[in-house]
Amino acid sequence: MAFKTAAREAFKKGFMEAGPILLEPISTLKVTIPDSFTGDIMSDLNKRRGRVMGMNPIGKGKTLVEAEIPTSCLKGYCTDLRSMTGGRGDYSYEFNRYEQAPSDVQEAEVKARAEAVAADNKEE
């Protein structure tokens, strides 16, 4: 038992000294929308921590918006896009890379994990 405790404490100390960071997956998002919805889409992407990389008119009154966005922020995007555009918007996304999460996101995640571990320890 003493060995387990010593190993756990050594790991914690080494882990914290290493300066860990939390990475989050970033996706490339492409949204095709009627021109009249461009402002709504831009506002929504900003709320979702997205970075607009470009807006290109593609003809017939449509615009292609390209952005990078944390993959976790795409939850519910299909429904929201449909609502904002009356079903006339379309999108696709694919994984691009990992990036360091902002400090507020890291803190929230660490807190949530600590609470989950504490709950698991109470069950034992």
C-alpha cells in the first residue's frame, strides 16, 4: 500500500512540474449559405470560438464561409444552421489539428474531471 501511495504522489509531482496543457481538436468548417444569412453565420461562428478564414461568393446568391473551429463547439451546429437559414444552409467539416485550449476551457475541464474522480472515489 505504501508503494502505491508513493508512486501516486511521485506521478502527481512529476506531472505538475512538467507543465501540462490541454489540447483540443480543431476542425476546418465549410458553410454554404445564401448571401442574406452571412451576418448571422459570422455571429454564430464567433460565439462558438470559430475563426473565419475566408468568405467567397460562389454564384447564384450563395457564399462559402471557411472557418477553423474547436470540434466540441460544433455540437448542435446542424440544427442551429438549419434554424438560421430556414434549411437553406449546408456545411461540412473535417479534423485539422490539435491546439492548446484557452485557459478558461482548461480550468473548466480540470474541474469537471476532478469532480468525476471525487465521485468515483466516493463509490469505492
